[in-house]
Amino acid sequence: MAYRVAVVGATGAVGNQMLEILHETGFPVDEVYAVASARSVGKEVSFGDDIRLRVKDLASFDFEGVDLALFSAGSSVSAEYAPKAAAAGCVVIDNSSQWRMDPEVPLVVPEVNPEALAGFRAKNIIANPNCSTIQMVMALKPLHDLWRVKRVAVATYQSTSGAGQRAMDELFEQTKGIYMNREPQPKIFPKRIAFNLIPQIDRFLEDGFTKEEWKMRVETKKILDPAIDVVATCVRVPVFVGHSEAVFAEFHEPVDVEEARTALDNFEGVVVLDRPEEGQYATPVDCVGEYAVFVSRIRRDPTVENGLAMWVVADNLRKGAALNAVQIAHRLVDDGYL
């Protein structure tokens, strides 16, 4: 059976990746629609090497008869149009933060909590988690199954692509400008991003944490275990693609480094690259274009009784966004939901 699929936000970085990965993974499509805002109508985007799709206007697009819609157009767009698509009988997989904490909407990483999909019919919407949360829970899941995670402290090093194409352009223009003795003028980011680090992603909350740091805490609880405590510091770094995380996990039971390494290496979607003495550890450059979450520098944390430290890297446009959404779509088909 083949399906009619719409990609909303098709002209954006993640939307383009969704189209690419739908084609790469052989998702059974009958027809694909590229949908975006009015300013993109008439543009063309690629679906595979040979097919060009003309962009349709979201405001007038009819979701009647569309089986599946992958949304990557921002929270306000999803708030307005995802319920309309769902009401028309279309299953929505949404990449924004709009629906993630809705108790009637599953928040899914297919390798971690596929059972959560069973509840999607309540609103006909499935939420894709935050990019930084996805790669962290991928690394935590096999270890949680062994020893039960008690607490996680994480520092993230997040690329500019997490803030969209204009953010990547700002990094490029600022970097070029510095070499030409032009003072960078921040527009997308609150401070200069070129040759700098910014310890703010999203807005600050009353408790001093940012919304991004809050997302990592509450989403991990919803996906993996509500009993897990998470504290995060999220930092934007001058990298185009690829998020990195220094993860320090404390467990309820004694841990073994070699057993952890084996469990991670055997977990679907995780690749262990961990021979630091030979220079083998993952960096953002290594993961661009890859499907896997890479885990390196696995070691015991001597500051807590049952602690483990690790370095986790992934392509945030792929596993952190588009790939995870397409994997959810495949799971819906494989489990007979579509």
C-alpha cells in the first residue's frame, strides 16, 4: 500500500531533509505534496534525484485525502494547521514544540518508546521531541534498561542549524565579516555567534533556566521515565550542523563501563566510537549526513556512587528532527496504524 504524504515547511532546512529521507528510506508514497507559506508558493523542491515538487500554499491546502503530514513550520503554524489536518483524517507528525507536553499527544522516539504511539488517535497528532532530547534519550535508554537512570546532568553544544537557515547564514556572514574587518551585527542570535559561544537557547524562564533546558528535562521524563531528574545547560556554538552533549548520568544500581559500551553498541540507532587513545571519538563534522547517534568517551564518573560520563553527537537535522519524524511514519505503517 502507498500513501499520500504532505511535508509542511518543505522549503526549510528540516523540511528539505524530510523529503530527502522519505525518499532515501523508501517510504511507500503514492503522492508527495510540498507545502509552505504563501511566500514560497511556486518554488520547487527536490524529492529524490529526478522529481521536482512545486510548493503549495498552506493557507489553501486541502488535507482531505492526505494520509500523513509531516510538519516542520514552527509552533504557531502547527497550533493553527495541525488540528485542521488532523480533523480532515490526516495523521500529523509535528516537529515543533507545540504539542510535545500535551497529555493526549504521544512524544515519540521510535527506538525508545514506540509503545506510546498507541495513543495517537486521541488528537491524530504525534509530537517529534526536541533535537537535543532525542539524542540524549537514545544514549540513555539501553543504560536505563540495565541500571535505571536516577539523575542526568548535561551540557549541550548545539549548532546554528537548530535555529534554522537564517541562523546558519548569520554564522557564515559573521565569520566572513570578521576576516574582512567588519564588526558582526547579531540579528538572529542575542550575541555574536562567530568565534563565540552563547549560553542561551530560547528565552529565559523565571527560575533562571532557558526554555530549551526546560524542554530537555520535561521531555526526558515524558519519553523515558518521569522519575528521572535532569539538569541542563544548553549552549549555541559556531557549528553549522551537529549537536554535541556532555552527559553525566547517575543510576540506581552499580554500573560497569564495558557492559555500558556493549549495551550502547547493540542498541538500534546508536554507534559507539570510543577509542580516544587512537583519536577515535565523534565530532559534529563526523556525524553530518548520518542517521546514527554517536557515543564516545564512555567512562565512570568517580564523583557519584553509580555514575557514568559520555559524549553524545548527532546530526540535529536528521536524527534530531527529520529522520526521527520519518521513522515514526515508518513505525505507523509497520505497526498497522496507517
